[in-house]
Amino acid sequence: MKIQGAVVKEQNVTFAIVVVKKSAMQTNHASAETRASFQALFPGLPLVLASQDLRGTFEYQGRKDLVEFLASIDASRIPWKEYTFS
């Protein structure tokens, strides 16, 4: 399985971001299921879900302080990469 995401360390907090389809974040139930499915890939790290709208603008879902931080920066500052898990 390949996913797009990032592991970020900011202000002594290390957390993971996973890019998902917008539908995976449309309801609290969908977000919780999606987060649970990816959490095992990033054990011990808070997990933020990210999706893009048609204009490429990111929307984040997860821990409030992390979401607020991500919303305040340009997404180009995030060290995106492709992760491969078997």
C-alpha cells in the first residue's frame, strides 16, 4: 500500500499527516474510521487527515492544535513524501 503523507516535528510535538479523499473526512464517523485504519502505520503519533478541494487547498481534520498549526502555514512547507507499507 502506498500513501502520501508526512511526519512533522513542530514545537516538540511529532505527528503524522495522511492525505485522504475528501469523502473520508465528510462525517465524524468516516474520519474516525479512516484515522483508525492509518493509526497502526504511525504508532504513537497523533494523526491528522488531510484532503484537497478542487483548487488544491488543503483541509485538515484531527487534534485541534495540530489542525490550527497546519492551517496557518503554506502546505508547501510540509515535508510530503510517499510511504510504502506492505
